[in-house]
Amino acid sequence: MRFLFRLLAAGLLAAGLAAPAAAGDKPTMDDARALTLKAADLVATAGLEEAAATFNADGPFKYGEIYVNVIDMDGVWKVYPPRPAGVGQSVLNVKDADGKLLVQDIIAVARGPGEGWVEYRWLNPASNRIEPKVTYVKRVPGRDLIAYVGIYK
């Protein structure tokens, strides 16, 4: 199975879905969307445990400000690379800087159209300021899981 992941990672690199070419390049909304779709497909085909190992390792799914989150339909973290100890915790009632229930919005997109954008304001650790952030959300096919990737605008 690990061979399959290496093959997939190599394919993502070849498709240009790895880290931006230069260290200073900022990821785009297209990057976030494409990576979210690939992440949801990986969870669907390989399973959560194998996908989580891939998402937590530096590489095409984790670089710079980019990382893949996975929650279940109840708002419980299944994958959270910035703080793996948070896995298993409910984030259902997490609010952004303006009081928006952003995880509930993420779940609503997954339950409704199945994929789409959620916008909110979040602390950017690079600038230490509250900044607009946009996240692409995709319900994992055949599972009660949601994959998403966000970028600061």
C-alpha cells in the first residue's frame, strides 16, 4: 500500500500539485481546490489511516501554509497536521474572529452540494494578524468524512 502512496505522490508532483515552485510563491485558490479533491479521493480509495500518514508528512499534501484537514460529519477532527494531538476533538462549535461558526459552515457545504468554498477570518501564524481565509471543502465519496484545504487571501 505504501508503494501506491509513493506512486500517487509522484503523480501529484508531476501534475504540479506540490509546493509552489519558489519558496515565496503563495498558493492559489486553484491549488487549494485541486489538493482538496485529490485528498478526498485518497481517503476514499486508501482509507483514512493510510491517507492521514500521507497528509501529516511534508510533501505534496503539506507544505508552507498548505495542509489537509479531515473531519467527520459531526465536526470531529480526524486529521489535523498542525496539531496531531487535536485528532479526536470536536471542533463543531469553533468560531472565527467574527463569531462565524466556520466548521458548521464546512459541514453544511459537505451535506449540501458536497463541495465548495467557505470564507472566514482567522489568525495567520505567519503575520500574527487576523486575515481573510478561504477553504475548499469536499465530502469524501462513500464516507461520512470531509477533506478541506484553506489559504489566506
